[in-house]
Amino acid sequence: MPVAASAIYFLNLRGDVLINRRYRDDVEGNMVDAFRMNIMQTKELGTCPVRQIGGCSFLYMRISNVYIVIVVSSNANAACGFKFLVEAVALFKSYFGGAFDEDAIRNNFVLIYELLDEIMDFGYPQNLSPEILKLYITQEGVWSPFSSKPVDRPVPNATLQVTGAVGWRREGLAYKKNEVFLDIVESVNLLMSSKGSVLRCDVSGKVLMKCFLSGMPDLKLGLNDKIGLEKESELKSRPTKSGKTIELDDVTFHQCVNLTRFNSEKTVSFVPPDGEFELMKYRITEGVNLPFRVLPTIKELGRTRMEVNVKVKSIFGAKMFALGVVVKIPVPKQTAKANFRVTTGRAKYDAAIDCIVWKIRKFPGQTEPTLSAEVELISTMNEKKSWTRPPIQMEFQVPMFTASGLRVRFLKVWEKSGYNTVEWIRYITKAGSYEIRC
């Protein structure tokens, strides 16, 4: 937390202090009494998890029959404080066999005091990883009779992990087949006018990985981002090869990524966690390749009839196809019935959402299916306001296509034993908020 925690308290539902730990001297020891009298006894526990009393802020949450309260004397990052609480509870549960309640605290107060000294130093959060803390706090907690002890795992190298080198991966992993699965998943957000001009467009993407690799491998990922390609050509003293490059915005990485190497070489280097994890997230605001264009024509023929014509054009390659395409075309609330003609897929009128729902299971690229509908309306004398047309909405999923144009140039795996790996790379583009005004 940018502002350090002054104290942490564990209270039961009656307000009795089970355990407390003061980290700083800027608050009085009886501040918990203010929390008990001004919050617990006034039945205001469920109104807001952050309260200010007497110049101090109280951040609290309830787990089972226990309240955990953090006291800070100045303005603090509340989100960071609650993240600390959630991870601390997960740590305690890992020692107590999955239980965290008043009985577990009373049975393990010595172990809790030891953990509180390790996970927070002078009010600043430290390492809360159960895998690392169990390397040098080996005392076992008193387990609940309803919990079962986990299966013992090989003990990793304590020196390597306590120093923070790779706290997210343990040593000694071994697989018969070493594989890496990489998915680039993107969500396209679009607002388009009825005439086909783009009003707002961006792409939110993430790189998901699933690793089944032996030992402690070092991976290096190369993308066709502009900065990375320019840096590579600069280091190799070669001109950049022709091809599309993209500019990534708002990039965030998993903690395993070597940020020092990324800042100097602009390459994503990392020792991956075992199993599935999110490597990075990014956003694209320029040069977006739209997978679909929608051309709607809606004519109101008097007060009782309406004609709807919608053409949807797939812009991606002819060898590709989209799955689960759904086009929701809004109609007035006083719609009585609708007759459809579609060149592909199925359409129906859904009165619950006041839309014509057009579904296409498999949508090939470079095609233009159309929907024509005659809508009959119920004439009402009370309907004086003109119908405000909501936008058409789309849902879809396009495999092996990225709206941003992001591509994996290489994925290298190096491990000291020199084993061979199999890399699987997949691209998926989905609809985020994909809307077309009509």
C-alpha cells in the first residue's frame, strides 16, 4: 500500500479481539474500540467496507465468523489493502487445511503471529505466496477435522525462491511430453453509424498460455509489434523487414516477465508458471481490422408496418469462418408479429428483448448473407413519441483471426537439458460491444 498499515486486528462477531498486531506507533492501541462502538454496535457493517473515524481509516472484511480490520492513519490505497487481506486469508487457509474461522485462529495464534511478522514489514505488504513461506515457516497448523491434508509435493530450492527469483514456479517438474499452448484472444468493441462510418473502435486483447514443461525453462516470445521490431533491427543493425506492424497500448504483464529485458530489448522473456496463466494484456486503438460490416435499412411504413433489410458482410479471408454469429435487430415494443426471409441461418422474433434474433452457426469469410423482414405493429393511440432506434448488436467468434493484426513471430523455449518442445498457437477474435446504429 502506498500508505503503510498501522495495525491489523482479528475480531469475532461479538467484537472481542482474537489477535492484533501493531506495525507503527501513529495510532493508539485502543483504536479497535472506536471500530467496535462506531461500526459494529451501530449495525453499519454491511454499508461500506471503508470507514473513517477520528482521523483513521478502517478497512475491514468478514470471513466466516471473523472480522479482519486494517487501520491506517492516512489516506491509503483501499484496493491494495483489500487485495492484501484476500491473499492473507488464502495463506492462512493453506496452513489451516482450508478453514479460517474463530476456532482456527484460537488454535493457531502462535503461527498467525509468525506469519503476520513475515507478510508485513513496518506496515508494508511483503511476500504472501504460500509456496514460498512454507519453505522457511515449516510449522504446521492445527487442522480442522473437516479438512484433509494436501498431497506432499517435492520441496523446491529454498534459496532460489526466497530471494524472489521465480516464486511462481517450483523446481523438479517433469513431463513426458513438453508442450506449450499459446492463445491470443481479442475482443472487438465497435460503434458504427448507419451509413457505415466508424464512430468508435478498439480492441482489448490478452495472451493466454498453458505450459507443461520440465525443469526451469526460459521462454522468449516475439510479436509483430512496432517497438519490438524496431529494437530488434537496431540491435542487429539490419533494416526492418516489410510487413504489418502494430502499436500496442496499455500493456500489462504477468509477474514472471523479465521487465528489465523488456525495457532494454523489447522482447517478452520469462520463466513460466506451471499450467495455465495470463501472460499479458493489451489494447489497440488504431489500424483495427473489422471482421464484419453491417448495412441496415429500416423503413417505417405508417403506424402498423415496418420493413427491415440487413446485410452482413464478412471481411476476413474466404478460407476462414466465424462461429456462433448472432445479430440482434431491435424492433418497437408494439410489434405483433414478423415474417422473415434469410439467405442463411435462422431468424425469430424475441418479444422479451424486442429484437429480431438472427443466428448463423457457421459464417464463411467474404460472404454477404441478408435478412428481410416485414414487421406488423399494433396501433396504439397512446404512442405519441417516435421510436428511438437502439443499435444493432452482434455476437461472434472468429478462429485464427486477430482484429489487431497481432501475430506471433517466434516462441523459443530453452532449458539446460535441451529437450524438444511442441508449440501450439491459436488466435481467436470475439465480439465485445459490437454495435451498429440503424
